[in-house]
Amino acid sequence: LRRRHLHIDGDVLCVLCGTGLEEDINHLFFECPFATQRWSSINFTWDTNLPLMERLVMASDAQNLDFFTEATIIGVWELWKLRNDKIFQRRQPTHAIWLANFKNQCILQSVRFKVNLRSFFCYWLDAFS
């Protein structure tokens, strides 16, 4: 918002990690220690030295999962919701909340998959605790 010259009330610092770093798309979703720990828990790693699109392509190639894009979008969405809960509801974000929400949302979205892919997707989800 600041980059677009819009007035911002309050802090522009990341509320998830407390490192004092400014929150932007790269920090919030890929570089924030809180986010990197969440991604690590599902075995996703990001090369933050690459531009965003190249980063996504490289991670997708490394993961070799047919549902990589869906899992990434859901992971980002759940990070965003935790961030907003911390700001607006003063709820403390935790790994357990993120993972439970991530798994639930993945299961809901998997109904769009072909049956054989849905089975593999659910099996993949069961590996994370």
C-alpha cells in the first residue's frame, strides 16, 4: 500500500515473526521465519534469490507434484489468514493452526481432482503432522 502511495495507519512490519522486517509479499510468504517453518513442514523450499515466477517454477520442478500449484496457493492463503487473525483478532498464530487449516482446505479442494490424483494427494497430506 505504501508503494502505491496510500496512507497506512500503524506498522508495516511483519507481525508473524517479530524480526522488525518490513512486510512485503516476499517476506510474508517466503522469507519470514514463521512462513519458512510452515513450508518446511510440508517439504516445500523456496530459492528466495530468484524472482517470484522463477522461484515458483523451480520449486514446482523440484517437488514434481501434480497438485503443487494448488498446495502453494492454499499454503499462502492460510498464512495470509493467520496474519489477518493476528492483526484483527489478536489471535496468536501457531504451526498447529496453520497445518490443520492447510490440510482441511486441501481436502476440500481435492474434490476437483481425478480420483487417482485425489488418493495420492490425501496420502501426501497424511505424511505431515
